[in-house]
Amino acid sequence: MVFDSIRHQLMESQLLGESANSFGSPDEMMLVSAGPTSHLSQFSILCGPSTTRIIVRQPSRGTLPPANPHSPLSGEIRLEESSPFTFQRQNWDGTCWAAGASSSYKSLAEGLRDFCPSNGSKFVESSSIARPFHGPFWAGALAYDLLQMTQPIRLQFPPEEDALMCVLWEVERCIIHHNESEEFVVLSIDDEWREMVNTCLKNAPQERMPITLIPAELPTSNCSDIEHEDAVKTVQSAIIDGQLYQLNYGRTWEGEVRTEPWEIFRHSVDSNPAPYSGFLHMKDEEFALVSASPESLLCTENGVITTAPIKGTAPRGASDAEESLLREDMISDRKERAEHRMLVDLMRNDVGRIAQANQVWVERFDVEAYAEVQHLVSRIKGQLNSDVDLFDAIENVFPGGSITGCPRTVVCAAIDELEQKPRSFWTGSMGWFDPSTGDSSWNILIRTAELRKRGGNWHARVTAGGGITIESNPKSEVAEAKWKANAILRSCGWLEQSHQPYPIKSLSIHPLPLENEQTTHSVSASIHTVDFVKNAVLLIDNLDSFTYNIAHSICGLGHDVNIISGRGQMYSSAEELLEELQPSHVVLGPGPGWPKDSPLTMEFATLSNGGKTPPLLGICLGHQAIGVASGLDLVPSPIGPVHGVPVKCLHNDSGLFQGLGDAFMTRYNSLTHLTADVNGNSNLRMDATDDTGSLVLGFHSKDAPVFGVQFHPESVGSPFGTHILAKFLQY
């Protein structure tokens, strides 16, 4: 590992580790891009001793009590404002961390912005080689359970009081390793540490130090394989009922380890090289994180945000030929592609919350292969709005969609109900940010061991899981979780000797063609969520994870968009909104649950049935609301749910389908109207069905410009969706 002998030499020289008191604390933090140099793996960072850190802990039960028992999996969603979390500054006094200023915030972005500013210093120049930083930056980790600050829900099974939720160090000294040139750059605010480290670099031994990995007794899992399969079936029941589209379930292994955290990390980097690996050790808390993560949560650079969701998994092969077959099977597998498409649509939406109108795009689509598994990975980019910063970016994409599912808020609540324990740092994030430039890079903490010392011995927890969809096979989901966990379980010394020893396979990247080339031309239209404008398109958000994709598509067609929530407390009725905003068009957005769960959507649907609205389009849940308001029955699909799958629309060339030839659109629905009911309805005329002819995919009112579609025109898997939206906006 690149920093192995260097770290040892620095600790021997008292420039890092237990005796680093003259420069800062003994805490350790490093971010390692392992594997071949690529767009994923460019440089690694060994942080030097720090004198300032920020801590966030779980509030007391008096400040933030657990939510009352309820069942999000059954449609019980309780939206609440976030509660305040205390940000605590700590300063190293030469012997320990001393408490400094503290303040409470309801917003993660505000807390990070206020407590992690740029200190205005610059690194002493030591090289002309390009480096990611020109001055001090911050690095650390965020626990998954900080979703209590980013999602409008309260957990039924929150972390214990005072549980560590966030630690960030101000990094004023570090060593950068450039993967391509193999060169080291020492950055520091003072000459003394820089010169002493440069001397150590010259004297560091070149030979690799042996890894001391001590086998330990096998860990215990929080559930059996049968219980894991039952959890999959529980999620699928919720999908059938229309409550969610996909949920990521985690299974945990815990036990004592006999190997020190640093040795576990060394073994992990050697046996399972990953581009977003990281090591963190808080000496005073006796807490460590070892991560061999392949996944980026976000990167911000020069005003552009990038996120790279991973979803879709297959094992590596014993030979190149077998591996190629497994890869092709994954690429062509309907379930794997649907699972990935859902996450691409979700992350496009998250980026879209903070991006300029019509400035979100999918840059690349790959298969990335790691030690045990290979994955489908997309890279999504967005041009940030001028009034947002990297802290807004972190808040809007945390926690990552690939490890929650969608719709985001609903599944975060459902995960809490299903797993019945906090995730802690698993599926949280580790990384860095530079407040002076707005640049940052954060991973998702998967393939991660969380280590705590108890009674003089280290104990580790490893969690792995997968995205559950309606097409998931319960036994396959169990096997997938084990594939994903194997590499880090091996590094903990927990796998039996009969398992194949490392190294298994090296990282490789296989580019794939993009599914849908979407236009991202500059537009003058804009999206409004607070200060609304008149004569814009009014879009009702029904707690869906794709709403902003619809808004960006409409902006791309030249129309301003006002987004108003259709869930939670209503401040205005449909009639009041029509009078106040005078919208040119109304779009009733998609969302989980049944139309009755969105009273505002049902109000608009009822008004449209009487011809009392401007041109109106219902998408999925909005489509169903129009049907219910017109007297149609809404039933679970008799041929099963479809989520994230492009399907053929059989249409009659009328309504929004006029001029459209063969059309494939991505569906996300479990509930449906039946064609037999529409054919006998006096208010609606059917425009499109699925290929069985039994499910309604499109209709319009006989008396007014009111339309409904049972698919997502904004999806990356709907190449003809722009035609539908453009046709509607012509009315």
C-alpha cells in the first residue's frame, strides 16, 4: 500500500501517531485511491496531525425522542421538520481534545458551513506538481443516521444518546500521492513539518512490510438466511401495494477481531483495491473505520457536481471467459438494469435540486469490476446553481440513493422499520472538502468495517446488502449480500481458510453505451420552490424521487416551473393556488402510495374533471388521481408491478401520442386502471395501453385538455418522453 512504509517512518520520527503532540493530535485519517490509475483513481491523501476537529453526536432523547410506532412499509409516512443537532468544535491542547465553541443546527449544510470555514492560510509551496488543495481543508466521516437532518422524518430506532454521528478534522498538513506519476507532494502551513517529512520520505524503506492478519472466531449475523429472505418478501409486498419502488436492505456481521485496525486496512487495500478506500482512527474514542469503497457519493469541482451510483451486481468469474459471460448476463438482465435505471433517475433528481435548469446529464455508463463482484455504474453531472455551495450539495445527495432506494424519504423511513437498528457509519460517507474553492470528494461507506475497542479488545461490525425490487429473487439477494461482504470479512480474519486467498482479481473498467443521450442546452427558464412566479407550469410534488427530473425536462422545453408539495400540511387549496399563481399548465406528479395520500393532487384532479383548470397532465399517481376523480377503480396490477422497465406503449395516435410511432416508456407503478373500465367511462378516452391491452397507459378528457400517463416521460429510459411533454405544453 502506497503509504505503508511512509506511515511507519513518520510514526518512528514522531511526526504522526501517538507522539505527534508537538504538531497536533494522534488521530489518523487517510483516503486511498487503490487500483489502476483512471478517472476513478487519481491521488491519495495521508492527513498529518490536526489541531482542530468538529464532532456531532446524537441528541438526547429529551431533545429528539424516537418516533411513535408506525409502519412506512404499509403507507404510514409521518413528515416532520428536522430537530437540532449540536456541532462541537474541539482543539488539541497538546495532551487531549479540549471542548471549544458549540452551536445547534437543523440543517446539515448550515452546520458544516458555519463550523468548517476556510481559515485563509495557504500551504507552503513545495512542488510544481498539480495538487487538489492550495490551503487547509477538512476531512472526516458522516454517519448514515445524519439523514435525520436531511430527510423530513424521525426514526423509530435512532442511535443511542451521544452516539458519534460526524467527525471532521481541519487538515493543515498532508502528503499527496499522485497515482499516475507515483510522486509525493508534502503540503503544510509550516516549513518545519514539511521539511522533516521530506527527509522521512527520502529515508523511507522501499520494501513492503508483512501484513499481520490474525484469524478470529467467526462473527454472528443479525439474521439468518431465512430471515433475510423474509425481509426481501416483506419489501416486495410493500412494492405490490404501491408504497415504494426499491429498498436497500442491510445485513450485519459482528464479532471480535484480533488484528489491529491499521493491519485490517492494509490487508483490505491489498486484497480488494478500491478507488474510494479510507482509514480513520480516533484514538481517544477508540473508534476506527476501514473502508474499501468502490462508490462515489459526490464530487464537486469548478461548480460542477458529479455522483456515480452503483446498482446492479454480478460475481467475478474464475476465468476471463466466464467473467465476460457473467458481465453480459448482468448487462442484459431486466432486474439488474431496472434497479440501476431507478438509481440513475433518483440521482439525476437529487442533482437536479441544486443544478441549473436543464443542466443535468449522464456522462458515462460502465461495468466496474472489483475483487469479488462487478457492478453497473453511471456518472451523473450537473452544473450547480450560482446560489448553492458544496455544503448544499452534500445535504441534497446524503445519504446516497444507491444504499437507500426510492422514493428516497419513504424508503429511509421503511429501512428504519425493517432493520430496527441504526446503521451508524455504514452507508454514510467519508471524504474531504475545501471551503475556499468549493471542491470536495465523498465516498459511500460500503465494503466497510466499523471497529470499536471494548474491554481491551477490538470488535468489528460489517454490513452488506442490496437493492430489493419486485423482480428480486430472495435467495439471490442473500447470496449477493455475502459476495459484497466477503472481501472485508476476509480482512477482519473471519473467513474460513477454505475460502480463496487474496489477491483474487484486480479492478477493471468496461465502458458501455449510454442508454439515452439527453439534451442539456442552456435555457432561460427556471425552477422555483419558494419565490413563485405567475404563468409558469405548476408541478405538484408527491414525495417522489423523480420530481426534479420532470421540472428540468419542462424547463428544457422553455417553461418556468413552480414546485409545490402535495404531501404534508397544506397551506393553500388547489383553487387558491390557481388564483394566486395563474399557472399556464398543471402537472400532477408521481409518488408512492394511493391518490388519497395526496389531498392536493385529488383536489386538482377533481377540478380538472369539471374543466376548471388550465391544461393538466397527471403522471403515474397524478394519472391515477384523474381516473379516480372520473369514477374509475384503481387496483393492484393483475399482471404485477413494473418499476424501472421501459415497456412498449400501444397507442392510437391521439392526444399526447399524436405523431409518435412505436414508443417505449419507463414504468414505475404497482397500481393501475383497467382498459375495460375506461372503455365504459363517459369522461375519458383511452389513448394507450400496455402490450397485453389490459392496462391503461394513457387517456385524455373528452371535454378539456386533461391528460394522464401511466409511465415516466422524464426517465432516462423513456427516449420518447420529451415528445409527450412537448405535446402537452402546446395546449
